[in-house]
Amino acid sequence: MVATIPNKNAAALIHAPMGRDAQIASSILSEADIPSTVAADLPEFIAGLGEDVAFAVITEEALRPYNLRHLSAWIADQPSWSDLPFIILTHRGGGPERNPAAARLSEVLGNVSFVERPFHVTTFVSVARSALRGRRRQYEARLRMEALDEGERRLQTALEAGRLGAWELDLATYDLTTSSICRAIFGRSVEDAFTYRDFLASIHSDDRDRMERAVKATLETGADYAIECRTIWPNGAVHWAEIRAQLYRDRTGRAMKLVGVSSDITDRIRADEHQRHLNVALEERVSARTEELHRAHALVMAEVAQRERAEDQLRQAQKMEAIGQLTGGVAHDFNNLLMAVLGNLELLRKHACDDPKAVRLVEGALQGARRGASLTQRLLAFARRQDLHIGPVDVGTLVRGMADLMKRSVGSSVVIQTSLPDSPVVISADSNQLELALLNLVVNARDAMPDGGTIRIDLRSVNQTTQKGLLAPGEYGVLSVVDEGYGMDKETLEKAVEPFFSTKELGKGTGLGLSMIHGLALQLGGALSLASTPARGTTAELWIPTSNDITSVSAAPQKQAASDLSSPKRILLVDDDFLIAMSSVDLLTDLGHEVVEAHSGDEALEVLKRDNRFDLIITDYSMPGMTGGELVIAARTLIPNIPILIASGYAELPSGIELDVGRLGKPYTQQQLALEMAKVLSAR
């Protein structure tokens, strides 16, 4: 029997033998309405694994003393639909990029998420729910696969009962795939080779041209074909076969394959020749037989199409999940590369100030590098590697403050009109991300109007009284951007917020803008609404819940008092990337400071043990062996209260890193470097 519903009672399996980890994890999951069981030891844990386990939670140290051969064998023996999620609780800094042991566990366990201890409840529950959702999708895939298997069994029974031979011809390679019944119809056994060339050679010479014309007509017109022809068996016997086929195309309309059925009609043809006086009765039987073939031809087409749709959906889900995991790491590495580029270009611009052409070239390179930095911010937002700093934001004030930036961004051929209410509209949001979202919408509107036009920006408050899609009842601030451009048809509009989808030509867009805005709106409890008509323009509305904390909306931020950097400082700079270290040293020495360079946490500690006469330490966060966070703790045991500035290619340091240090996001300019140095030194 085929199951009818996914496993609703699937529970988490926990093995955390040290301390109270198991009790804490089980309690947190219970509060989140996720049932769980606890295994006392690893053999009991492995024995408890099964299809009814939603996901497994295990500590990294519980796996170290054991030979994981049995666990690896269980994972390898999972059904094709199953990829059990594992959540590893670790003390050593998260994923494989910083933890070689974690990389080995990833190879053994496969579907792994790492949670660093001590963990936040919200983080653990979020990872657990994500694993549970993934497992439920696997259960649903199992149901679809079981349904398809059942359909294939029924199809095979029908084909065997009707003595119908199934076949498929790949039009790219002309590889021919045939069933055992189909081979028998052409006088071949299962062991015999039967290529497309063999098939054509088996057709009687008087019928071969007619067969090839029928195939050609189907390829040109897409119409089905059905043909009766004589076949020559390897032993020289002449038989008759009926062959039916249908053309399959891919999404672009390109012909991909011919799929069809064949049957041996030798007896029927001979009966026609020898019993023409029974022609009427025979025609009725042939008609019934033909209808039967038609129906069988249709268990084949429907089942093939259903299976292909299910496989496409599964591949798409897996692809999107992989993209989300990869983009954060790509953005981090790209930020490191841009750090070296921007630093060297800034210094080169100073040295080339007397050469207008060189200055122009350097400025062009700087603009390109800054665009790259903007792209990494979109990637980090898409990958959710950028924390939101949510607070009350006066949207009208924010729009007015961006007026000059938006005008410069759209150019002189586009007019920006704003309609802002007199009373403030205050929402709960991250002001930096909201500015980026608005700028993205304005630039998209400009790109939709290459010949110029008007962009209208409106702001209003809306009281949503009923549930509307993703929007719960409540007060919302609605920021809309309206253009007069190309617009989008219904099909394009449905794909507009998909990651990496873009209607712009190659090299003109990343396809991440609307996806980032859509994700931001969802994180803030709101939604992105798009309405568009071809040739009449597009309206984008960003719905964000309003804030009750109106009084704490601050005016323009006050500049922090900078420390006196007029005197040279002695600085220890730590970065494992020699190119970035060299660029950063050049920026600091250009500011007049003395710099000592180290390329790992261990090397930095050796320097501090020999010489503690430093005013400031600037260190990268993600380094092999010892992270920047671990270096901070070790350095302050040698020099208490020394000012430290941590630089990171991520927008924020990983959650759970609570250190009294300054933070500097890569890539940074010389001015940003000097400002952050002033902040940490003035706080001393």
C-alpha cells in the first residue's frame, strides 16, 4: 500500500552524554512543540535511527572516541528519498571552514548543521525547525516516489497484458532504450544489442522510406505518428509491427526525445490477407484494439510527465537550499579580495594626484570595487548572514535624506516625485537595510525607463483589518515606488522575487535586488507587493509594521568624539592573508603609524610576549588555528585592557561573540579605518 500522509509524529533523537546538554536540548525542543527522545550511548543512538526520526542532535565530543563505521553504514543505506538531518553541538567555532574536525563529520554525516555552544535558544530552535521542515519535505518526496512507483507498476502490468513494447529515442544522441517486449517484437532477446541503427536496418526496405518520412514529419510539426511496417527478424522471418510515438520538447521548445509503444500485428495482417470475407468483424476488433493502444499510449505519457515534474520540483528545492548556504561564504571571500583592491587604490590615488588621467583611471577602478562591495552586501542579505538592527525609523525623514543620492543614481533623464505625509510614519526596521531596499527599487524603476520618465515615491499608513496573504491585521507603513516603464507580464511577475532571476541583459543585473527586499520584508513581519502591466509600468509596495516607540526616533546621529590620532601609534596588525595584511599595513603607515605585522594568532601572541609596547591591536576574525575572538581573550591576559579592533568579511561577527572590541567590516576605506581606530582609542 502507498502511504497517504507524511510522518506527523516524527521526533528528534538526542545523544549528548556530557553534562545537562541532552536535558536542555530536549526541554527547548519540547517548548517548541517538537517531541524528542534521548539515547544514553552511541550504540543506542544508532539503533534508534530510523524513518520516524525527524532529525538527530548529537554533541561533537560524543563522536570523537568512537569508530563511526556503523553510523556511516546506516547513513549510506538510507532510502533514496531520505537524507536525515544532523545537528552537531560544538564548542569549536562552527562549520568546516574553521574546524577541520567538523569537515570530517560533514563527510561522514552528510546533511549537517553546526550550532556553537553555548547556544541561544532562538538559534537552536531555528536550526531545529529548519531541519524538521527539510525532513517533512523528504517525507512528502517519499509519498510522491511511492505514488510514482505504484503508477509504474500499474503501467508495466498494462503493457505486459497488452503485449506492448515501450521505447524511447534520445534525439541528441540517438540512443534507443527499449523494453524486453519491444525487443521481442523485433526478434531480439534481452541480451542482444539493439541500437537505433539496428532498428532502421530491421525495417523492410520497401517500408523504410515511409518510416523515415513519418519520423521527419513528427520532428518538424510535433504531430504524433502511428505507422504499420514490415520488419525482418535476424532469422530472416518477416513480421508486421505497429509503432506509435509522441514528440517531447524542453521548456525552450527544443525537441528532446520520441517516446512511444510498439506491438506485433503479424497475426492481424495475416488474418486480413486470408480472411477478407470477415473484414467487417475484423475491422471492429482492430478498432477496439487501436483504442486500447491509444489509452495505453496516453498511462505512458501521463506517468512520464508526472515523474519529470516531481523530479524538477525536488531538484529546484535542493538547488535553492544549496544557494542559500553558498552565498554567505562567497560574499565573505569576495569582501577579503575587495579589501586589498580598495586599500591599494586609495593609496595609489594619493600618489597620482598630479596626473589627471591616472586619477580618472583610479576613480573608475574605485567605483567598480565599490559596486562589488555593494553586491556582497546583497549576497549577505540574501544568505541571512547580515544581522538586522531593528529600531524605530521615521520613513519620511529617511526618504528626504536620500533625495540627493537617488537623484544622482537615476540621472538627469528621470524625474523623482515624492508624496510624503505631514505626520511621521514610524516603522520597526533596520534603517541601513531600508535605505538599500529603497535605492534598489528606484534603480530598478530607472532601468525600466531607458528613455527617461517619472518615478513616484509615496508613503502612507494603512490599518490592515484582516489577514491578507502574509500580512497579519495591524498598522503598516507602506512605501511605494511607481514607474512608467516596460512593465512585466504575469509570468515574469510571478518569478520577479526569485533569487538570481533578472530580465536585464547579461552583466546588467545580479537578480538579487528584489529577492533581498522580499527577504527583508518577511524578516520584519511585512511583505513586498508587486503589480505591473506590460508597457504601463510597475508599482512596488514595501509593507512594514509600524512602531509604537515613536519617542525614541533619533535625529541625525551625533558624531562620536574622535580620539587624538595626531601622534603616531604603535599597532600590531594580524591577518592570515598576506595580500590583505600588506594593504592594511600600507594604509596605516600612510596615516603615520608604526605597524608590526603578524599572520596568525600564535605568531601575534609570540610578538606580544616579546614586546608589549603597543597602543592598539587590529586583527582579522576568520583565521585558521586561532580565531580573532580567541586571540582577543589570549592577548588581554598578557596586556589587560589593550584596545582591539576586529575586522571581518561578514557584515557582523557570528552570533554569541560578545567581546569588548571595536568592529570593522571588510572592505574598509582608509577613512573608515581611521574613524574606528579613533573610537576604540577614545574609549580607553
